[in-house]
Amino acid sequence: IAPVFVLLEYVTLKKMREIIGWPGGSGDGIFSPGGAISNMYAMLIARYKMFPEVKEKGMAAVPRLIAFTSEHSHFSLKKGAAALGIGTDSVILIKCDERGKMIPSDLERRILEAKQKGFVPFLVSATAGTTVYGAFDPLLAVADICKKYKIWMHVDAAWGGGLLMSRKHKWKLSGVERANSV
């Protein structure tokens, strides 16, 4: 019913994916009213990709899922986990260094702990521009860990994603192109 607007959305989202660095702008996208909903969408998609049966059968059909994010990440990750029935206790906060960046070795340690307990790590949400320090998590190291353990990598770029448009500061998001969602 709105073909021109649908076309504009398609073109804009494709350009955004190209800016992120996804080959040929491949992928999908959706506009959302803000970062909190975007983070919840990422959690929803990560859960569905790992356990598609959750759509019909609900949370009773899946094991205990665990998400990881830095201790300086946005509160919306826990809020999203509550709304999606995953539970706030299933969001593990990863330690940050003195500059507010997620510590990759702590992330890997916590993933292994969760797996030893029989839980299923399904999402790591890295932050590109924390609200407290403006810190950018080490996306390349996080991407390596996510690849190693086959975990969905999301980058919350609500605050710092605009730097992808900057020739001078784009490097702060090195590795964002390896994320499954941004």
C-alpha cells in the first residue's frame, strides 16, 4: 500500500548494511524506534536462529539460554531478556577495563562457565559507544570468541554507530562487519 516508502526503506537499509561493511549490503534490516527495541530484536533473532521451534512451542522447548554483555552495556539487554521470557538472570555481565571496554578473556571464561553448567550461550552483545564512558568494546576480539563458540554477535551501535560515517573515527568500529546484527 506504500510502494514508494517500501522502496525507500529497502534502499536506505541496504546502504546502511554497506556502511557496516557487509558484502554488497547483504542481509536484512528493520527500522526501530530506538536502541532498546533494536537490542531486543537482536536477542529475538539470535534465539530464533539457534532454536526456530521457539516460535511455535515457546520457551519451554528450549534449554536455558545465556546472553553476555559488558557491565557498562545499556540496561535494555536485561529488559529485553525479561520481555522475551529469557530472564534477567540469564544476562551475564562481563567485566570491563579501566576505560570501560569489555575484557575478552572474561567473556570467554564466562562462556565456558555457562557451558559447564549445561546452559546454552546464544548471544554476545558488544557495545559501540557506552552511555557511561563512550567506550567501544574490542569488536575484533569479541567476533573471534563468538565465531569460536558459534554464538550470535550483536553490536549495540545506538550511541557510537554514527562514527561509521567518519573517515577519522571509523576505526573504532573495526570488526563491526563481523557481527550478525547491528
